[in-house]
Amino acid sequence: MKKKVLNSITWLAPGGGVDEQIKLMFKTLSNEYEIHLLSGAEIHDEEIPKMLGTNLHVCPWLVRRANPVKDIFALFWIYKFLRSHQFDIIHTHETKSSFLVRLANLRKTRLIYQIHGVVFNDPRPKIINKLFLFLERLTLPLADIILVVSDAIIQEYRRYSIDISGVQKVYSGIDFHKFQPSTIERQVIRKKLGIDSQDIVILQAGRLSISKNNQEGLRIFSELLGKSGKCKHTLWLLILGDGELRSNLQNLAAELGIEKNVLFLGFRPDANRIMQSADINMLTSLREGLPRVLVEASALGIPSICYEVEGASEVLGNSQYGAIVKRFDRSDFVDKLWHLSWDKNYRKNLGSLARVHVINHWDMYAMADRLKDIYQSLY
């Protein structure tokens, strides 16, 4: 009989990194384990419900934002759910669901807490981050095993004097069959988007939220356009993803006078195909665990440029596989982006090196093998 593994997440985001890992876990582990998922009621990704069927369990009280009344009801709902179901392993993801599941796990089912990002580093009021820091310190000892997706997370936790001794690193894998460079696909997508084959396309992919710092990408692109002058090829910025800041970002693009060169594509289930059209991937996030989009772009042979953020150096090395800029040094970012934009050979060489690097480290089957070893150590 298969061992039953319950994963937990607060909500199913469109194209979210944790969501993608859960999909790959189902694809690679379901032959040996019965995979379940506990989620809040906010579901934007319909692929996971189709994959999991009745193994998806929705807590109606579990919401993204802090809500003392709903959070207490969610805690009791999860407690009753765990009492009425027998799981061999609980594998928690994402901060809020992890807090609640760890507290509700009074049966002491063996529990893994996987940290995908440093939540108390988010750009928000300090009092909220202090609360998350307190809760993390309080509930970490309730986990049997702690996993992280990058060395940078370990460094950040140690910087805050949080004990995560015995922590293990497991990179969140990529399905490389979905990320194969294709010249034909590139031409098809560009034609659909109305982009000439010789134009320069910069991609900014991810949720449109404060932590992703998308407005900085627009300002950088505006300065790049100003620096480019009357070039014979058009510069484009593709914003791939959706979120609460979309209308604000559209207004900012209009204020900067760059709206004709910016395409807001929203969330796309075929994001891996859209990415093929890009020459450069740009990331301006303020907080990450390990930026999955850097791995995906690298898998397509697309070089990336980003500000210093958790996990970037593990994907891009010491700028061997991309460009990393000191945080908030916009001038240097624009200069490096200019170099990437107009030196085709440099882009090609950097992209080729990046592709080899990520294929060697982020294969989904390697992730599955690591998780199997960890699961087996618990029983």
C-alpha cells in the first residue's frame, strides 16, 4: 500500500513556484506515494485540482491575509481534518499554511517544513515581519525535517539567529521537456504578438505584487529606451503574469510614456511558450527563496539580469551565467541591460552557459529522488 503524503499551501497562485513544485511532485512521486494537498479556498490554478481530484482538500477558512477570526477557525478545521484522516507524512509549503498545520498536528504525524522564501523579509510594515519572525521561531521546532530551496535562505535565517540545524537543501525541480529552446516557436510567438524577428524583447515574468518590485522594471526599461535613441530595432517589454498591481503598473507605463512598447500579457498557462520570444529575462524582486523564473529562462537559453536577491547567485553564479546588480543601483542595471540588448554574441554565449548550468542542477527527477530519500528516512 502506498504511503500517504499530505502537502499544504495557503492558496493556489497562477504560475506560483510552490504550485509548480507540487505539480512536479505529483508527476514524479505518485507511482510510489498517494499525494494529497490541503489548500485554502482561493484557487487560481485549475491544473492542480484536475490532477489531484478527490485528493485536493479545501479549507474554507484558510485565507492569504491575516484575519484573526478566520485564522482561528482555519486552525480548528485543520485540526479536525488531520484527526479524521490518516497521513504518513505531512509536507508543508508556504508560510501561513505551515504555521497552522504545524500547530494543528497534535497527532505528531512526521512533518516536513519546506521553506521557499524568507517571509519576514517582505517589503511591508516592520511589525508584521516581526510577527512572522516570532511565529517562525515558535513553530520551527514542531517540524521533524526542515528543507530549503537555496543556500541563501539558510544564510538569512542564520542572520536572524534562527536555529535551523540539520536543514537540508532540495532544489525545486524543472520539467525540462517544457523548456526546450525552439527557433520556430520563437518566430510563431513573436508573429502572434506583433513583434518583428529582429526586435529586442525583454521579459519580466512573475506575480504583479509589491515583493516582485515590477514598477522598478518599468523605470529601468524607460531609461533603456531613452538611452537607445533612434535605433533601427524596436525594444519591447513583455510583462507576463497578473496580480493586484496590474492597473497601477499600466498607469505607470502611461506616465513614463512607454506604454506602446510594453505588453501586459497577464497570466498565461502557456507561459513557457511565451518566454521563447524573449532575448533577455529581467528580475527586479525584493524577496525570493530561489527565483524559479531565472531557472526557467536559463533552461531556454535566455540570459537573465537581476538585482541581488536570495538565490540569484546559485542560478547565475558569480555572473558567469547572467548579470547580478547591486540592489537599487539602477544606473548599473541599465548599463548591463544595454550591453545584453545590443551584443547578440554575448547574449548567446551567456544563455548557452546558463542552460547547461541549470540542467545539471534543477532536473525534476533529481528533486524527486531527493524527496524519496527524505520521506523514507521518516518511516
